[in-house]
Amino acid sequence: MIPRIKEAPNIRKRIIFFASAVIIIYAVWNGRNLILGPRIAILSPEDGIALDSKPVVVSGIVKNGSFISLNGRQIFTDQTGLFREEILPLPGYNILEATAEDRFGKKTVKTIRFYYNN
């Protein structure tokens, strides 16, 4: 009977597996912005609020957006993604539509509705 010799674990295979896992995790982590697309958060005015002062200040934050518009008109953000626009609302029910598009063509639309009292 020949004694069995235990084989040493294959270090090379383990290193290749670990390096591949690290590269895949890194790629997914950095690709999350591409996967998620642009994001918009409107800080003011709140949805459904009644306002009585002119002008109305619309402010918010955009992440991963290369083109941002408010009711079809292009607006600009600062380096951190914050925007602040003043609009003159019409008397009655108003709808604001903020749209963000990333460089790959993905769009996100956020709608805010408010009532303006004269």
C-alpha cells in the first residue's frame, strides 16, 4: 500500500481568484452611477404646498446629471450639484417639472405641484 501524500493548496489559483474578485467588486462599485442614472431631490417648494409670495425659489440637488432643466428651460448647478432658481408662478395651480439627463441618455423627471394665491 502506497501512503497518500496530501497536496499543498494551490496558492496561484487562490491569488488569481482573489484578484479577480477584487477587480469585479471595484468595477461594479465604480459603475453604480452608470447603473443608477441621474438623481434629483427638490428641497423647496414642497409638493402640494400653498404659496403667496413672489418669486418662488426652487432649489434642489442633482447627482450624476449632465443636463438639467426646469419646465424645459436649462438650469445650472454648482460644483456640489445644488441648484437655485427663482420663478414667477401663475395664479392658481402650478406644476414644476425638473428633468436631469446623464451623458448616456438616461433621464429622471421629478414633478412638484403647488398652489399660488394672488
